Amino acid sequence: MVLHRELDLLLSSSFIEPPKDGAKSSGMSIEKKIEFLESLTGKVSNRRSRRWINDRLLMELVPRLNAEEIRGLFAPPPWGDEVPPSTFSMTNIEEWDRFRNIDMDKEVNIINTLENSVEKRKGHIDADKLAVLNGWHRVDCRTREALRRSCLFELIEGYEECVRAFITESAVGDVLELQIQDPFHRLLLHGVCEFYNLASDTVTEHNGVESSKMTKIKKKKKGSPVLPNITLTHFLKMSKEGSW
């Protein structure tokens, strides 16, 4: 009963009643409507009626949307821009029918051929990448950081050419000696040797008053040196470019 009385009070309000006989509304201003609704909140005790008043307050506070604002709410279609035609809709019907009505045996043969070619190419690439990564993991962490930050690709490539030639042309027990005075360059050389699984050691040689640093490179007694198809220089360049 309380709910019905409160609803009767709200529905009998002057600004809620619709205009009769096509006449203009009594036209209470928005401020007066808000004041009237706020005055009702103290008289209404029912929760549902109070919710109804709050909804009316929000409706009065928020102005009505125009067509452009409504279109923005529902964009894209049906109110926004037109949907671009799909690739299938622009395809020639005859060509699309050929694709759909392909012979099942021919379809199986095409799929098997593509899968075999992809697996062969992927297996070849993965083998090369695996060899490079294994060599990279053999390099000491401090040397890896130096190789990453270094931009001396020509110097590293020169070291690689000497090391690769030594691996292919040397016999067991042979030693490659390189005289390098710069300590950072020697560090890069040791990194190249570790990449190719070679043993390297730097010793100081005294020639009278002067002394020089000599790096001696030889094959390990256990484990054979590795010659991956992808060089260390190429791997470092790809890493710098972000393509590895």
C-alpha cells in the first residue's frame, strides 16, 4: 500500500504528466524539476520509488543525445562507416568455385607436398641455428657481453677467417700464434675461439727490454672444433638488427 501511494504521488506530478490535446507542456525549467525531485526524496521511503526518483534525476541532468552523438555510440555500422568489402566477396566467382570444388586426391597431394617442403626447409634452418646457438653458449658470459656491445665486425671477421682456416688446414698438434697487444681485442679473439670450440691462451714473451702478448690457439684434446654454416659475425649482425 505504501508503494502504491508513493507511486501515485510521483505520477501525479505536474512535470511528469504528458500534455493533453496537443497543447504545450506547462514547461517547468530543468532547475525546478531537479528541485522538485530532490524535495520528493525526503518524502519517499520505499527503495523502489527512491530508485525511480534517482533515475528521473539522472535523466534531467543528462541532456538528450543528438543524431551525431548516437551515431558515435553505435559506430561502426549500422551507424558508422561502411564495412569494406572482404577479399572473398571481391574474388571472381569462377576462380573461387575452382578452389572449392578441387579434387580431393589432388588437394591431398598438394598439401603433402607443401608440408614436406616446409619441414625440409625448417629442419635445415633449425640445424644451422642450433649449431650457432651451441657455439654461442660455449662463449664465456663476460666475453659474450663484449661481443654484443662491440661494433668491430671487420676485426671479428678477420679473426674468424684465421680460425676457420686453421681448423680446416691444420693437423693435430699444430698451434696458431697471433700477436695482439690490445686487451679488448684479445678478449674478442678468445670469444671467437670459444665459439669454434678451440683452446686459446695468452702468454707474455720478453724480447730484451720489450715484452709482447702472444695468443696461442690449438685444438682441444677432447672434442673436435665446429664449423657452423652461419658465422659468428653474421650472428652478431643479425642480433644487432633484431632479426635473430
